[in-house]
Amino acid sequence: MKAGAGESDLFSDSRFPILHSRPLVAGVDEAGRGPLAGPVTVAAVILDTERPIEGLNDSKKLSEARREALYPLIVERALAWRIEFVEPAEIDHLNILQATLTGMRRALEALSPAATFARIDGNRLPKALPCAAEALVGGDAIEPAIMAASILAKVARDRRMRELHARWPHYGFDRHKGYPSPLHLDALKAHGPCPEHRRSYAPVRALLPVEAD
């Protein structure tokens, strides 16, 4: 098993021998579409019905302490899980929607064992998925596998933003996690964008040097 909760690298893990006749349903969710800096983070999780996890919920409805407590339980008990970071440069190249959908596809493709079906939070499905799938609006409130994915994505992204704070402390990434809070906007105006800022987002783009024709 990959250990290291909190690494910035891509990571995943899977359980072993399972019955091939058992449906393997993956939940997929993301964290970080709205921030001005840092990656959008996507997770896919196949839960093990024989190893239930109490207390799963939409990550936004859980305290940070509760999310951190659930994270290792999900990693330990899930049949398979994967976390993908889509970095700012790729977000700028693709746009945030396509970057998110790309991360979802990559996360599903990396699951081992592979999912036979996926439930994806939201109203859009990525193209060329490795299995059948459905988009589920509000899925992080009703589907346990999506709840688990939302927790992995949120915790992993928050940890990444704390790592970025150590490199770029004057932006306060550890506090606002890259979202456009007054603190962040003031720091952005004072210091200009750093390499972790999404240059396609209007508040960042407005501070970039004007290119000559």
C-alpha cells in the first residue's frame, strides 16, 4: 500500500482478490474548481461493502478534523482508490471544466481493480471512460462512494495547498486554500501571481503584464 498521507505526488491503492462477479461501482468527485491557485483534485473510490465506513458524508458538510479522521479509513478499507491532481498549467490550457473531466477520466482509468460502473458527481460525464457511468447531481449527498471520493479529494487538495504555503507563504494558501478570499486578493495585488496561480482566471489575468501586439 502506498502510505504517506499528504504527499503531493499522484497516489493510489487497491485491495486484492475479489469476486469478478461482484459489481464494482466507483464514486468520483472533485475539489478545487473555484480557487485562483493550485490544482483541481479528483478522486475515484470503490468501496468494499464488507468493510463499511461509518460517518461518510459530503466533505463540505464535515469538519476538517472529521475529514482527516475518515481519510485513512477510506484508504485502508476501500477496494480501490485513486487521487489525481490537474495542475494550473493544464487548467489554463483546457479550461476548468475540461480539466476536471480529464482528471475524472484519469482517476477511473487508474483504478485497480477496475470499476465496472461509475457514479460521477455533477451533471456532466467525461468522454472515453473505461466503464459505463452516470452523472449524479448532488451525488456527494446520496452516494457513499462519491462521499468517500469527495473526502479524499478535499483532504488531498488541502494538504497540497499547505505544502504550497511553505513555498509561497505571503499568499496565505494555508488559510484560504487558493479561493478568492479578501486576504488572497489583497496578497495577489501586492505580490502579483506566482507559478501556482491559474492565469486563465480573471482576477489573476488582470494582474499579468500586457503582451505587446
